[in-house]
Amino acid sequence: MRTSATVALLLTQSLALSCGEVHGQSDGPIGVDQIAWVNPPVDVVPGVVHGTFASASMNREVGFSIYLPPDYGEADLVFPVVYWLHGRGGNESDLRPAQTLHQAIEAGRVQPMVLVLANGGVASGYVDNPSTGVMGESVVVDELIPFIEANYRVNSGTNGRGLAGFSMGGAGAARFAIRHPSLWGSVTSVAGVLVGPQELMERNFIVDAELAQSHDLFANSIDAAPRLRRIGLQIIVGTVDEWVGQSRRFAAHLGHLNLPIDYIEIPGVSHNLSEYLEEQGTQLFQFHSARLEAN
């Protein structure tokens, strides 16, 4: 029998997939045991398969979806790979980015690439949070990426690995770029929730102020600036998106650090992943395609 908490969580995830990001917050922390970590997608997209890996940091199986381009069946080919971070309330079952990439590859507008759709927890902020047991950073950086590179033919070098995300995932992409700059050849933040430490604590149930401070995008990017210069950085945001101000502020901050950045504002687009993919999805993957190599 489903508990009321489980039903509420499932409704939250359903809302996330329909609009891209859940805006409201839960009454309290969402613990690791309250999250559905394995979510095979219902939709069918050519080339997409679902799998799981063992997360040592959370002691459970965690799901991922992976898009393999049409040429993947040719045994000797190695492909660049982009990791996608979902928004708040989401998981690995939202295949809209994979559909966009597949169509772009079929049209010959980007090179064949692999796309990995991660599950970082519904409200983790992609931060390792001991108070909830949700290891939003470790599960992607330390566990998912090595698993993909050990089991799929993807370029495991910096020149072949990209990162993108929407909303909570857009902020996660920015944080991962700053905290792990040696991993990425290209990084895109789409409508990122690019908040400071205090709001990071409030939105993601972080009780340790020092932990939140260690994920401060603005302060940490100053220290990381020399290493960030070799990464292709992109920020995409809609002019009527509620987070447009944060994207403008962060883009200006990176500009003050003399970091090259591809900053795009899309007129009339709100905080909805489908709108972003319709208006800018092909160009997003072209950005990564131009910077990533197969070998």
C-alpha cells in the first residue's frame, strides 16, 4: 500500500516531467529512502536504453538512461558524451533532451554523440548532503561517469566529455564545471537556479552552512577561473524565465573574470524545458558537438 508521502512524491515527479521543474518546496527534507532511484522511462526514443549501477555512496541501485546514436552498432567507433542533469523533482526518465539530440543527429546537424540522463535526486541541488543521505554530486561525478566509461564506448578524456542541465540541473552543471573543471570540454546551464549559499540551503535542505558555502558559484569561480578558461561555457535562459536575473548576474560575473562564455537569451521563453529544447535544443547540442571529439 502506498503511503501519502510516496503518493506525494510520485505526483511531484509527474509534475516535474510535464513542466520541467517543480517550483514549490516540500515541507521538510527528502531523505534518500524517499526517492525513486530507478525509473525506467515510459516514452520511447530511438537509441535510448535504461540501466542501473551500484551507488556505493548511497548503498543502492541508481538508474540512468542513455542515448546511443545510430552508428553506435559499429564496434570500433568511440563517441563524445554529454551528461544531462535534470531539474528539481525530475529523474532519468525524461527523454526530451535525447529526442532533440536524435533528431539533430538524423538531420546531420551535429556529430553522433552519446547522451547520458542522470538521476541526481529530486531536490539534491547536486550537492552531497549528509543530513538527507542524498549524495547528489558523488552519484554523478564519482559513480555514474566511471560506470559509463567502463561499459560504453565513449571518449573518457576531457576533450570528449560534456555536461548540460536544466534548472536545478543547470545550477548543478555550473557547480560541477567550477568544482571539477578538468572533467569537461563543454558545459551548458539552461535556466540555472544560480543561487547563493543561503538559498541553496533553503531549497535543498542543507543544514551545514560551511557545506553550502563550499558550493558558492561566485566565490569558487574566482579561484577556478584559470582552469575554466579551457572549457566551452554556455548559459541559456529565456527572457520571461523567473531565473533570468540570476543567469544575467552570473554571466556578467564570468565576464568580469575574462572567461569566454556563450550567453543566449531567448525572447518569450519561460521556465519550461520543452520550450527551451524547441527554441534552442539543436543549437545547444551543436555547441557541444563543435567542442567535443570522438577520440
